[in-house]
Amino acid sequence: MAFDLVLFGGTGDLTWRKLMPALFQAWRHGKLPAGGRILAVARDERSDEAYRAYIREKFAGVDEAKQPTDEEYAQFAQLLHYRRMDLSTPGDYQGLKAWLDARGAETVVLFLATSPHLFPVIVGQLGQAGLNGPHVRVVLEKPLGHDLASAQQINQVVRAAFREEQALRIDHYLGKPAVQNLMALRFGNALFEPLWRRESIASIQITLAESIGVGSRGDFYDRTGALRDMIQNHALQLLTMIAMEPPSTADADAIRDEKLKVLRSLKPFTPETVGRDVVRGQYKAGTVGGQPVAGYLEELKVPAGSTTETFVAMRTEVQNWRWAGVPFYLRTGKRLAARDAQIVVNFREVPHPIFPGTRRANQLVIKLQPEDGLELHLLAAKGGGASLNGHEALSPVSLDLDFDKAFATDRVGGYERLLLDAIAGRLNLFVRSDEQEQAWRWVEPILHAWRQDTVGPRHYVAGSWGPAAASALVARDGCTWAEEQ
Ligand code: BG6
């Protein structure tokens, strides 16, 4: 299948840090369809050769195992082309169209890897230039808006030029193999589904912890904060996959309809419940991995006295028959003790315990990163003989599945998967506009309540697990976070 992939923002960060390495891996794995061209567009003048040399240099910063050899790069670089464009000049889009039409590839993917404030301009111009035919798809990177109104505005512009199934909104968490495994776990196995409900599950925790700080992105981050950066998209997408009803087919819309229902069932926040059920924090100087690190307010380009949150923990509920009353806790933060993304499903305790000693409920831990796997925590008799009262106390044991090890050679990275899906027109792992808007609708009361709140975020020491209030939040329901057990 011949394809043309156009990267707007072709010299930018996202292109060389994520997209080019992913495209190279796809090519190296033999997964990139033959007959493809990758066209980078940006503002400055350069030749194809100069662009290829520029990207070659940037590969030096990629993990060693993912760097091309000279021979490999010489071949891969043949796919790369470059074109100067001024994104507000209609004639430049006509030029692009002529370049694409001259070959007439079956599929054209237009990837907007620019700053999001340019999306409306680019999408509008693409429509006017007729670069929106049925064989064209447009890929939009987050952040898509900063609240419901701005997201709706972007979607309106996109809808004016493209049909919904032509617009692919990326949430790169959906490309992670562990997230796809979550679907496989729930809907490819009969084992868990009968237990996947309030009668057997006591609570669910989703943690997306990072040990990095905001780095050089202080200005962007300060306008964004953890709620918009991680919860509105990544954490809520994970929650929908955990809580959704089984879709009738594996088609994109069947899945997205079910995810949307979950988003619509989330308990709405009021100013009172934001105060009670949402904890926001901001890191102070501390130590991460043995190294002293600055506090958020000392980071580059962060304005003095900023009250932007770098940590959020919250409790919510999915208000339907399956999940009524089951707390869902979401937590994310920068400069936490570890990089650790996982979902913990806490099952209920046995209704009538007959063994002495530990009374520990079963737990399923879905590990997203740094490891990708599953742990099932059970209780077992060690076989060490009876204790005083005639029964052996049970001991915790776990079944541990390491997907990285099991499937090492077949693994495909997040962006690689999403780029290949965009080219092939598989929409399952992209976010539909109504999902995205509903997620904004749900987080907006939190943003609103914080604007009225004069207290600001609670402080936590870099390298810790966030403010103590986050532990108190779960302790109210008799729970603890995974690292506190
Ligand atoms: C991005 C956020 O969407 O996800 C970043 O903007 C964050 O702030 C990143 O660091 C985390 O992604 P990953 O794949 O490293 O967990």
C-alpha cells in the first residue's frame, strides 16, 4: 500500500525525538508498508539531503539499540523528503497538494506535530486546498485544547474539513503494549470478566508516577498542570478501559461507544467534592535517585509564586450497576519516588475467613511501565506444618508475568504502533472527539474550584510519593496506595 506521510513541524522536537525513531523502528522491523514516502515540512529552506543529514545527527540522542547503522540509515533516508512551507500561505498548501497528487498514493496521512495553537490554521488551510479527500487522514497530537470550550473549537474546525473517521487524536498511552494487553486481559480471557464488578472488586487505583521534573518545559507545564497534562487524557483513558462494558465487536466505534459511556457515568464533581476528593500538590526541592533536585518554583521558565499543580490524587466513582460504590483512585505526579505506571485492582476479602494469620485480599497489578506485565497476588499455604492452633497461617505469593520477556522480539513501541495504525486506517487506539470533550466536561469543575481556592497546592518533597493528604484520601475508605502496603 503506497502511502505519503506528511509531518508538519518536521524539524521540531516531537518529530526527531519520537516520530523519526518510531518510523525507523517500523522500517527496521519490516512493518512499514512498501512504497512509502515521509515528507517533513517546516519553515526554513533545506534540501532533502540536508534534512536527511539533520535527522541522522538527531539519532545520536536515541537509545543505542534503536540507532541505525550507516547502512541502515542510507536506506531509510531514501524515504525522507523535505519541503519548505509557510503554514499560513494558501499557495504553499497548493504546492503540497501538487506534490502529493503527482504520485497519487493510496493513503495520505497528515501528522500535525506542531504547536497546537497552529492546528486551526493548518486544518482550515488543508480543507481549502482540497487536501481532505477520502484517502486523507489527519493526526492530531495532544494537548487538544485547555478546557471544554477550546477543545470544542478545535473539533469544530476539524469537522468542517474532515469526517470523524479521518481525524485521529493521539493519546500515546493507548499505543503502549501494556494498555492493549488490558483489553486482551478483559475480553480475550474468560477468567476475570465474571469477577470484574462491584461484588468482587473493592477498589481500583491508577498511578502514573514520574520521577522526572518539568525539565525545560516550564512555561508549557505552568499553563497546563498535572490535571490537564496526565489525568484528562492518559489516566481517564486507562480508567475507561478498566471500567467499560464488553464491546460487541473489536471495531473502533464499538469500543469507543463503550468508553464514552464510562466517561458519562463518572460521578460529577461539585465545589465541595473537589475539596474533599481531589488533592493537588507541587514539589519542593528534594532528592531523586540520590541526586539533589530543584523545587518546581526554581525550575526554568516557571513564574514566581506559581500555584500550578505537579501532582494530583483523586477519588471518583463510575455510577452504573457494575461499579456502584467502588472507589476509583487516580494519581499522577512529577518528581515522585519512582517512574511507575500501574493499575491495581483490589479484590474483596473472603467472606468467611477460616485460616489464622494474614487476611490479605487478592490483588491484580497491571504494570504499564517501566516493566510491562501482570502480577496476581494470592495467599497460599507454604507447607511448613501446622501452627499452634492446628492450622497453618497463609503466606502471600504472587504469579508474575513479564510481557517484555515473553514477547520480546515482537514488541512494538507506542508511537510505532500508532503511526502504523494511522497509515493502515485502524482507529481503535485513537480518541474520538466526543470522548475527548466528555473528559474535559468532567475535569472542568475541578479547574473551576481551584481557580476559586486561595490555599493553593500542598507541597511535597521531590522524591516522595506526594503530599500526605493523598494517603489520607485513600485511608478514609480503609485503603492504602500500593507502595504503602
Ligand atoms: C505526556 C506529558 O503526555 O506524557 C508529559 O505531556 C509526560 O508531561 C509524558 O512526561 C509521560 O509519558 P510516558 O510515556 O513517559 O509515561
